[in-house]
Amino acid sequence: METSALAVWLIPAPPLISAAVILLFTFRSRWLSHTVALGAIGISLVLGWSVVFGALRTPHFAEHPLAASLDWLPTGNTALRMGVAVDPLTVVMLFFVPLACALIILYSIGYSNFGKALDAHDQPGSPPHNGVEPMYARFFAFLSLFAGAMLLLVVADNLLLLFFGWEIMGLCSYLLIGFWHGRNYADPHQTTPRQAAVKAFLTTRLADVVMLLGIVYLYSEAGTLNFREIFFNAELMEKLVATPSYISGLAAAHMIGLLIFAGTVGKSAQFPLHTWLPDAMEGPTPVSAMIHAAAMVSAGVYMVIRVFPLLAAGAEHGSSPALALMTVVGSFTALFAATIAIAQNDVKKVLAYSTISQLGFMITALGIGAYVAAAFHLMTHAFFKALLFLGSGSIIHGMEHGAHHTHEHIDPQDMRNMGGLAARMPVTYMTFLIGGLSLAGFPFVTAGFWSKDEILADALAHGHTAVLVVLLLAAFLTAFYTMRQIALTFWGAPRTESAAHAHESAWTMTLPLVILAFFAITAGYVGVHHEFPVLGHLLGSNPFEHFVMGALPVEREGFAFSWTPVVLSVVVGLGGLLAGWLVYGRRPLAAGAADPVQVVLGPVHTLLGNKYYLDEFYQAAFVVPAKWVSAVFVSRIVDRGIIDGALHALARLTMGIGGGAVLFEKWGVNYVPDQLADGVQATGERSRFVQTGQVQTYLLGVVVAVLAMTAALLIAAR
């Protein structure tokens, strides 16, 4: 047990250490830098999987989870403790997080064109993308730090240590989204990497401040931030439900839950704080995969899954405001983002809005109490979304090679410039197809089908009909835009010379795609409902549900198997794929042809393509006023007008008082003494002739004076 506890402590350490080693020592060697990063995450993967398989072999592991902690900060009569813990939910995260991170770092070696000469055709002032990355070592250092922060968050046994990892990831997202900080665009309206990084940082920090208030509030009420000490203490949980909050009529548990959920709205890009995530595509593609699948946004959902007992506190006696809000926000976001995705032409931005939508599915699942379904979809989504993002990077890589070969000036990420890549990039095509079908929920084969069906089944079983309808619409649109993306990218004839000269990526890029494709299919079978015909009995009565449920203090009731959600899931999945094939696959788009959906939808397509103009609204409603407040009100009026004006007026008054004091001192205080001194000095100057310095003269003067006095006396005596 002690050895296992030490292994848990060590899991996040290698990537964190490797980041420092690369930045301080190996930065001059590209080979050493990526070797250190890959070796470090490999060690974390081995340590993590040793803990995972050790936990799976331990009977009744959920009843006796692994934990170790130590005193960290004295707080009065007690000390705030920091520690690590491994329960069933941690085991799930430790299975896929280090694996995905390791594959992304391996992929990055090929993505950065290790071993090739710099591309002489890259534009000056813009870090080369098709050539070897000039900031190669720094890139791998930041990826390592990102992975280490996520692993720290996963193994933390308390909210404060989780928050430490949370904030380090926020820093890494800023550094990596803006990694190509020298890149500029001819279109002034196009977001640059610098702007995207600042946007992501400020948006998520806004949510994190609110989340931190919830953490502080929880500590003030509970006296601890340890998950197990809070959630498995029935008396404390009842107290949190019974105690009214300071600023509202809600119970303390509900108010704390709402504040903490705000952090997830920002980190997991839920409406209305979702706008930073599509712009985060300005970072290198491995960063997009890390943010969307392995770390950043997954952390937001993981956090609300982790604190689910607090969010659901008191729900058995009525509704929980936190769960109700999560249901509304999650379901709306799932459909809202899916509608935008159907009108995007950037291969990565389609996936970005897909991520927002799928995270909405997970948040909705938690809102309706489908704890297991949310954790299940989080795991499967990590595999197929990492696969899709890395696949999109391979596509872009191939297009850039073609553009370099033909000297064609096109956007290598615009799907309208692609087509015909299936024959030129077969491994990328097959793996991307598997990931896309998993995202679309292709029935009975892909992991995405089983996890998404679990959410739909739970919504139907517990009477959330409106939620079910919204999620079904979102699932249909998901399948539609996935087929659209596959058809525009891989099928038909090449629509540009760059697409015609594209080629398959290096093995360091395709190997991670193959491994992730394997899990995009097989990962779903661990969560098949135990009553599902044939498969449920063959796979061991839903091992995922039985295992993960042990992370909750009170086991939540499951639901009986029903064919209705299965049929609905199959219909919307296959229906969306069929609709996408009929529009884009049956007659692939020709070069220069208009998008069929754009023709049909007209101005609605323009609205969707411009993301409902929410970015413009935020710009007008918040950014422009904020800049006006800072530049005009704060700087010009408050700072230079009021503060500087008051200080300058005070300075002038002080100078005036000082001038008057000088005059008073000169004429009122110093005049008489100065005149007296001047008189004494004048008298002295006039009398100084009597001082010759000759003794004889002084004696003569004395004799003359004596004689004069004697004469005067004699005269007076007569």
C-alpha cells in the first residue's frame, strides 16, 4: 500500500520536472528535448497504469480507496492538508489521461517536422509551420507542464490542490494557444494567436475567480477541502444543506455548488463563456488535442463529476439549483454549438464546436443525475476527440506539404480547399473515419454510440423528456456535420493543387492515430447496459457502472433497459449520417461550387457561420466598453483628470503655501535679526581701525587714555 501511495505521488512529477529540465538544460538540443518530454510522460503512464491495474485487481477497492496526505499550511488549531487519493473515478482518469498525453507528445515530434531543414518559403515574421518549429524545445516543455498539471489535478484529494493544477493548465493554455505569437494575418478581423491566448486566459480567469469564491466558502463552512472528508460525512453534508447562504436564500451547499460550477462553465467552454475555445484553434494542432481531449476542457467536466455529491446535496428532498442550472446550460450548449458546427469550413473549428456540444452532453447528464453516463462519455470522448484533432493536424500537415510543393496560396485548414485525400492519406482517412463515426454515434460498433446512448437512456428513464428531445436534435446535427466534414475532406476529386499533392504523414503522427482509433471502438464496450441482449451478458454486466459508482457515498439507482432510447439513438445517428451523405457524399462538392446547405439555408447559414454574432456582441457589449472605461474613463477622466488634477492642484497649493512661508520667513521672522546683525557688522567694520595688531600702538593708546583721564580728574578737582 505504501509503495502504491508513493507511485500516486510520483505520477504528476516526471512531466513537471521534464518541463524544467527542458527549459533549463536541454533546450539547445531538439532530440534531447522531445526525448525528455516523451520519457517523462512514459514514466507517468507506467506509474498511472500500475495504479489502475492494481486497483482493478483489488477486491472491494471502492470501499478502501488509496489515500495519502500531509500537513501543508497551519490554520489556527489545525493544518490544511495536501494529499493524493485514488478512487474509482481517479482510476478511470488515470487510464486515459496519461495515454492521450503520451500519444499527443509522440505525435508532436512528427508534427513539428523533426529532422527536416527550415522551410525557406515561410513568410518573414511568422514562425514556420511547415518547417521545423523554431521554438521546438519550448513547445515540448509547455506540453510537459500541461500534462503534469492535468495529472496533478486528477490525483488531488482536495479542491485546493485540484485548483493548483487547474490554474497551471490555465497558464499552459495561454502559453500554447499563443505559441505562434509572431503570426499575423492580412485580414484585420481574423483572430491572431496572441489575441486568442488573451481571450482564453481572461475568459477562463473570470470563471475561476467565481470558482475560487466557492472553494473559500466551502472551507469556511466545512473546515476542510478533502473530498472524502466532506462527501462521505453525512452529518456535514446535512449541515451544508440546512445552513442558509450569506447572500441568498439558497442552502450553503447549493450556493457553493453554483459558484464551483462557474469554473466549469469557463474551463469547459459552456454557454455563455464558450467563445474562447474555437479561437484556441490558433495554437498548434497538438495543443488543440491536449486542450479538447486530454486536459483543459476535460478538467472542467471531471471537476463537476468529482464534486457531484455536493451539487446533488438535498436533491432527494427536492430540486437542486445547481443540477437544474447544469441541465439547462448543458442541453442548450449541446444543441447551440451543434447548429454552429454545420456551417463552419475550418476543419479544426468544426471539431471545436463539436467539443463544446459534447461537453454539453456531459454537463446535461450530470444535471439529470446520470453520474456514470457523464463519466463514461468523458472517457470515450477523450479517445475519439483526440483522434479527430490529431487527424485534422495530419490533414493540415498534408495540405501544407502540397501547398509548399505547388506554391499555391490557400488556407490549408479550409475544407473547401481539400477533397480526394482518402487516396493520398489512407491511414489518416481510415482513423479519422473511425473517430468521426464514433462522434456521430454509429450504432453498436463505436464507443461514442454506447456512451451517448447511456445519457439518452437515463434522460428517458427519469422522465426528462424535454432534455431528451434537445439531445436527440443535437445528436442528429452531430452526425450530419461529421459526415459533411468527412465528405468535404476526403471524398471526391481534389479541389486544389495542394490537395492533389498532399501525402501521408510520418509514422510518429500516424501511430498515435491508429492507437486512438482502437480505443475509439473498444472503449465503449466496458459500459454496455447489463440488460442489453447478448452483449450485456458477454461483457460482464456493465463493469464500468459497477466500478465508477463506488466513487459516490450513496449508490444511485440505475434504470431498466429499454429499446426506446436505443432505437432513437440509432435513428438519429444513422439519420444524420445519411442526411450528410445525401447532401455531401453522394455528389462530392466540386471546385468552386457553393455549399448545398448554404444555398438552402441562405441568411440562416450566414447567421450560423458567424456563430450567431456572439463574438461581435461581446465585443460591442463588453470589450469596447471595457476599453473605453480603461482608456477614457479610468485613464483620461479618473487618472489624468481627477487623480492627477487633484494632485497637481494640491501641488500648486503647496507651492503657494511654500512661497508665502518663504516671504513670511524673510520679512516677518528674519528681517529684525538680519537688520541687527547688519548693524553690528557695520559697527564692527567702522571700529576695526583701532585694531592694528601692534603692541606698541596699544600701549601708546593706553598711556594717552591714562593721561587724558588724569587730566580730566585734575580739572574736576579744581
